[in-house]
Amino acid sequence: MTVAVESVLYRASSAGGPSGVVGDTPPRLVLPDTAAGAFGLEQERALGFFGSPVDPAAFLAELERSGLRGRGGAGYPAHRKFAAVAGAHGETVVVANGHEGEPASAKDRWLLTHRPHLVLDGLLLAAVVTGASEAIVYVSDADALASVEGAIAELAAAGLVPDGLALRTHRAEHTYVAGEESAVCRSINGFPAKPTSKPPRPYESGVRGLPTLISNVETLAHVAWIRRHGAAAFAEVGSGTSSGTALFTLTGAVERPGVYEMSLGKTIDHLIESAGGATAGIGGLMVGGWFGGLLAGDRSSLVCCYDAVREAGSGLGCAAVTVLGRNDDLVEVAGELSTWFQSESAMQCGVCVSGTNAIARAFRQMQRGDTSTVHQENLIRWGDTLTGRGACGFIDGAAALARTAGAELARRSERKES
Amino acid sequence: MRVTVDPTKCDGYGTCFAMCPSVFRSDDWGYASTEGDGTVPLEDEEMARRVIALCAEHAIREIS
């Protein structure tokens, strides 16, 4: 007899769910009309996108003034990434990364299916700034791919693709690691979408061995917005080193899971309130998708900016937020997550194969009733020592899970003893 | 001198951290990585070059 095991993990719906704007956030990407479906080229042009040509150096300076940081996960300053490829000699390539392998995130798919032209406007700008001869949209979701291909055809028909620029899509495999930058280049170059050891990084040698800018699709949408409205307007909202708005994918024990635009620097409870509130209290959070570990307890006052989330021991990442209810067992969630890490490893690096296996085994043994403290100690040690050891950041996510779940288990043990 | 270990190639032979522990370290399963940013102390540069040549998987590279 086969017993079906119900998943305790919350995943984002493929369509992203409902969308909205949080509180007094100025709507930039999620507009009232986008609820009705995809914007067309004429709607975007009516809003002033696909505007006048930019001077590459002046626009780079404008990007720096905006303080825009990448919305794909790492939060790296956008102008530095752009400048690294703009400063390269010879032919270059730009890639819009819409792969979104993170299971708790749907905002990139939402953007590509609701405002594909805005992303393409940002991609064309990136091509101008870096002097690229080829611009590629890298995507795995079928609906997102169809939406982008339709938008590219519209741009071509309207004569908006500059002469000398090849604009196309590349369909990616749907694995988690396929969205990592070096895996993106490998896939486009005709190989399995698996990360490579660095150096070289894609800005040095990427697609066809050329200096390649890889930018998340939401980052590119903000780039287009900055050309239209300016850096000062972009930075009117946000906090400290986190300027502008971001698309948050909210999942878990909330009334209306979905994609919400919110100014950076606001607290989690603003986000939860916009989604109709928590349905079962707040027992914990997962911020930055499945890669930021678990934050136990009611963390609804956590400020959503890069610095505050990092200080809390997690990472804002792609701004995917999962609310765990008080009925959700954090150890059970961590155990299933550890099995997911084990199965999603690209199986390239010894440390990743062995590390994800060991972490999953530790959780399994604890779930079978093994109360030995050695498992907690191992998890905390792996959490501290495995970060940065793989060819990509995948093992870092498993390490964050081990560190945060291990610490929570240790706290529970102490409470029992006292 | 700086070196890097390609984690996709390392097969855990352990030669590097046995011969040059100031630069290389091991995880729980014997796979190698560099200490810090892989900077080699001046007095260990010759040993680091020998380790690069001896690595059975050619997993270690000098990067600067």
C-alpha cells in the first residue's frame, strides 16, 4: 500500500495569485489595470516607456544615483553590474533572467505575463548601455515564454528593436540551479544548465565566451521606470541602502497569497495586512524564499530591506515571504525542505552532495524520534561552515536552513530542560 | 599569490590540506576549499605550487 505524504511546504501558485499594492506604496509595476491582464505595447508607450535614446555614460550615472539593487536574489548594486560589462572591450551580450526557480516566488512570472514590454524596455536599455549585440530573455515557464515572444514580435513590428541587435528568447530547464548566472550562460551555450566554478564570472566570460550582463527581469523593469521617471523619483521611497519598491511574493498562512508591490523599508505586517491578514497566527517566517532559512516566532515587525533582513540572520533575496502559521511545525517544515535541497542539488560539487545528504539525514533521524543532541550540533556546525563552499550558492541555502533550524531546536531543548 | 579550488572537480583526495594547511581546509567529508580568499602566505608559495601540480583532479588554480 502506498501512503501519500502531504507536503507541509507552501509554494507560490504558477500564475502568482492575486496582485496588489501595499499601503501607501506608489504603484510602479503593479498598476490598477494590470489586474485585467497583460499590458500591450501601446499601453506602455502611453505611459511614456520606450522613450528617447539615452547616453550610456549618463544613464549609468543615473542608475548609480537611483540606488537600484538587483531584485533576483543577491541584491548587488545594478549600476556596478552594468558598468562591469559596459567597460569590457569588444562584443557583449545582455540577458534578462526570468527563470525564477525559487518555489516560493512568482513575481517574475507575474511581471513577464502582465508587463512583458516593460522588461523588454529595460533589456533594450541595458543593451544600449553595455553596447551589446545580442539580448536574450531567459525563461522556463511556458506562459511567460509565450507572453515575451508575443511582446518581442510586437516590438519588431513597431520597429523598436535597434538595428544590429538580435533580440530573442531562450527556454531554460525548470530546475532550481538553472537560474544561477553561470548556469544561465551554460544553458544558452548549449550545455546542461548547471553552475560553473568562478572565476570567470559571466561579466568576464559568459554567452559565447563574451562579457555578459545577466539581470533579473524585475531589475530591468525598474531600469525602464528609472529612465522614464528619473533616479530621484525612484529613490523617493525605500530606506537606507534599499531604495524603491519591490515585488513581494507572499505565500503561506495568509488570506490572499499573491504578488504585492511594496516600498522597501516597510514591515512584514504591512504586507500581511494587504493580503487580508494571517489565517493561523504567525509561527515563523521564511524570507527570501527557501534559501534564507527559518525565522521562528512572530517576526511581523521585521523591516523589509536588505540590511535589516540580513541582520535578522536571513536575506531579502527575491523578496519571497512565506508566513508559517502557529499550527505549522517548524521542524517538520525544515525536514521536508532538507529533502528538497537533497533532490535539487546539481550533484556537481562533493560538498553539496554530501552536505545536503547529511542535513536531510539528520532531520529524518530526529523525526524518527532520535533525540540525540549530536544532530542539533551538526546542523549548527554545517550552518556555520558550509556557506560559500560550492560552485554556486545552493549549498548556502541548505546551510542557512541547518543553521536556523538547528538554533531553534537548541532553543526548544533548553526550554524543556529549564 | 591567490589560489582557488574548483568544487565541481575536487574529489577529496586531501593532498592540499595535508601539505599546505595554511591555505587549504577540509569539510566534514574531506572536500577542500581555501582559507579566506585563497591568499597564500609568502613562505608557502612554493608548497602551494607543488600542491597545484599534485592535485589528482587538477582542481586547484592560481588566480593571481
